[in-house]
Amino acid sequence: FSYLTDRQGRKKWFMVTLLLYLTATVLTALSWNLWSFMLFRFLTGAGIGGEYAAINSAIDELIPARWRGYTNLAINGTWWLGAAGGALLTIVLLNPHFIPEHLGWRLCFGLGAVLGVSIVLVRRLIPESPRWLMTHRKVEEAEAVVSSIEDQISRDQGLALLPIPEGSITVHARPHVTLGTVARQLLKTYPRRTTLGIVLMTTQSFMYNAISFTYPFVLTKFYAVPSSSVGLYILPFALGNFLGPLLLGRFFDSVGRKPMISSTYAVAGCLLAVTGYLFWQGLFTSVTQTLAWACVFFFASAGASAAYLTVSEIFPLEIRAMAIAFFFVVAQGAGVMAPWLYGKMIEASATSIFYGYLLGASLMLVGALVELLLGVKAEGRSLESIATPLSAEKIR
């Protein structure tokens, strides 16, 4: 999907991948055995993965530089708003006192897909990236998009004239980028940035997968929370993840990427170590444990969203979607073992889980250190000044 996004456009493929996700979700609700369930979940995951590449490319290329960080973090954080809504649904739909077990889980998937239809309607209003259009011989379409945006701003703010653009760039249409070109850009032209992206994405992925996928098991095993009530505890956890990017996002544009990413990673790592220790000592209840995780992931969610922001803005226009996809795959590959590992620790003892939490905390601190050493000062800068497009003649 990322290759097609770079080749055929952002808008087409953030619509196609969303439709794939919704269709696969409906089919999951209708699955008839384990194998069909796994196949439809695989297709759902493919849609989500393609979504990240397409929509993050579109966000970066449409939003002004001074707001790009906040907008990107806020939009990525809304995933958790959906998770909170899903948690509320499970309280009723997965409660056998209200709905039979064989039907409740199917309704969860079905209603989730229905709610997603509204997103399709909203996305139809998002224009194609004028940056992508310019590099694909569609100059008139690009100018039409930009003119439409400028007219809207002029009307909303009552401006007769908009500020004169700062700087200019000349680009030429070029053949489609190959995987070899992508590899050369990542490994030869931008090796430090590639290292930065890998570290930021893998460390947050390991921590997130480890905690979020095993948290329900912690609640049921150590706090005797009924499985039908887990959704009540997921709700504040999800809200903490949503509020972090929303409230801290503006500082990634004003204070800067490097200090904010490194600090959110470091604070999340330290808080994870402290809460892990308190859990080990048996000082938490199910409620205080949930509130502690909400505090940890308030910072971790902002940092993780900023990791996606980082890999989406520090590479050239022509390989942006494929770069995002590459780091997403690397991150998920690194994080896929975390739930299994932490699941084994949960089966063992609270001490084993504490050591697992220390491992996650240490990885977040590594991410903070690497950001301090290799981080890119991208705040307030145009994408072209951060990474010159492959089709550019020169910037002046």
C-alpha cells in the first residue's frame, strides 16, 4: 500500500485502505471458524498498516509547518478516543447478562465498522496533496487545491492578501521511485535519521504492545476483575492515551521536537519503572493501577505519536509513504514478541512482571537518549527544507 500511495496518490489510498479495514471488520463479525476469523483480522491489520502510511503522508503535506506537529499528534491520538468508545461498547455487548456470548463479540465488530462509515464521509472532503500532484505532472490540480485552501483562509480570517510564501523550489516530474532508491535514501543518504526512526519506533512499540495487550490479564489475574468489567478499566487508560498528544502536542511545535520527544520518552520510562515497583510491592488496587497506567501513557502516547511524526517528515517527498511503512513494519516486528513475553511473565509471578516493566522502561530511556543525540529540529520548517525532494532542482 505504501508503494501505491507514493505512486498513485495519498487520497486514493487512504480511502482504499480505510474501506479495506471496514470491510474486513464486517467480515470478522461474520466469520464462521477460527481460520476465517484469523484471515479477516489479517486483512484488517493490512488496512490499518496501509492507513498509517497514507494518512500520515497526507497530514504532513497539507498542514502548515508551524502546526504540523500538533495536528499530527492530535490526529494520531484520536485512535485512543475510538478505543475508549469501544471499551464502553464491550461493557454491554460482552456482558452475557445482556447479550448472549456467541452474539456479543460479533456486534462489537459490526458496530465498530458502522461507526467507521462516518470517517469515510469526512475523508472525502480532504484534498489530494498538492506536493504529490506537483511531482506527478498535475500542476493545474495542485494549484486548484492550494487556491481553494487560500480562499478559505482569506474568508475565515477576513484577509485581502495572504503573506508572501517564504522561499521557492523547482521540481521536475521523475520516474516512479524504486525500492532500490528507497534503500539508498534510508541507508546511504540518511543513515542517522534511519537509526533514529528505528530506535524511536521499536522502543515505543515494544512498550505499548507489552502493556496494552496484557493489561486485561493483569486485571483478571492479580486484581480478580471480572472479564466482563475490563472495559471499565480500559476506558481511563484509553483517555490518558488520547489526552497526552492532545494537551502536549502544541509544545512539539513551540518548544521543539528534540526536547519534547526525549522528555516524553524519559518521563514515560521513569514512571513505568516506578509503577512497576509499586505493583511488585502490592501497593496498588485495580483502580490505582489503572490511574497509574493512565499517567504513564499520557506521556508515552505523546512520545509514540511523535515517533510517527518524526519518520513521516524527515525523508524526501517521493519516498515518504514507503519510509513510514518501513518503520511501521520494523516497529511491529520488534513489538510482536512483547505480548507473548509479558504473557509468560504474568503466568510466572509479579516479580517477573516487574522485571518486564523495567525492560520496557529501559528501552524508553534508550529512545530518549538517541533522540537527544540524533534528533532532527523539524519544528516550524517546511518539509522540503528538512529533506530535499528527489525531484528538486534547487532550493533558494
